[in-house]
Amino acid sequence: MTQTKKAEVSAESMSLVMMEMLAEATDGYIAQEDLEARILEKLGHAFTAADRRKMLIGRQRTPRPKWKNNLDWAKSLATKRGLIAVRNGVIVLVAKTLAHRNAIYWAGAKRRRTSMRKKCDQCGSYQRLAADKCVECGSIFPESTPKRFITPK
């Protein structure tokens, strides 16, 4: 009698289970830790040794089970398809009703820009560094003095 080899749990199947869990959630969102616990509960019986194998992830080479890496791929796929938004360890189902608009907005909101900008003294809005005048109120920015770079000897 030959034994059939069990296949690893794919990111696509995790994505389907994740979407099902989010649809069942009353608020339309779930914390990362809760999602991992529910995935382990629902699909844990199907995990093979390869799914449970520890992988070294990131620059710090942190050991992590492969199934969690597959779950990250599932979240990435769903995010690219516009089905979910992920922020600060919370996964939000975008397709939920407008009653949950605030949670969807919070998860999908753009993070603070890291590019350098200047602030208008009159209205307080931020403008690009090359702007001569404020786009909001029209006030003219003072000319900036060029920076001198001193090289060490």
C-alpha cells in the first residue's frame, strides 16, 4: 500500500480562509494574532512537516514557521487585489458595509510622508520644497539661502 504525500497549505487557500474569517467578523476586522490562532485552529490539521518547518526570515534571521510566511503572502495577495487593508497588525475587510467606514479609512489611510516639505506660515499647509508660493493661500515663500557644505580636512 502506497502512502500519498500531503501537499503543503498554499497561500491561496490561506487567503480563502482568511477572507471567510473576515466576512464572519462582525466589525470586518481582525487582529494579526487572532487571525494566526484561528488559521492554526482551522488549518492546523492539514499542515505538513514542511509547513511547520522553521524558516529564517529577514535580516535578523528570525526563525518563523513556514505557514506564517504563507499567511503573509496571502495577505499580500488580498491587499493587491483590493480586498483587505493591513495596518499596525490589524487586517480590515474593505468590502464590508459603509457602517465600518472608519475602520476601512484607518487601515487604508496613507502613512505620514517621509519626504522633506516646507510649511506655510500663513495657513499651515505643507508644500514641496521647490514651491515659490503656497498652493492653498497664495502667500509667497521667502527665498531660501543655499546651504554650504563644509568638507572635513
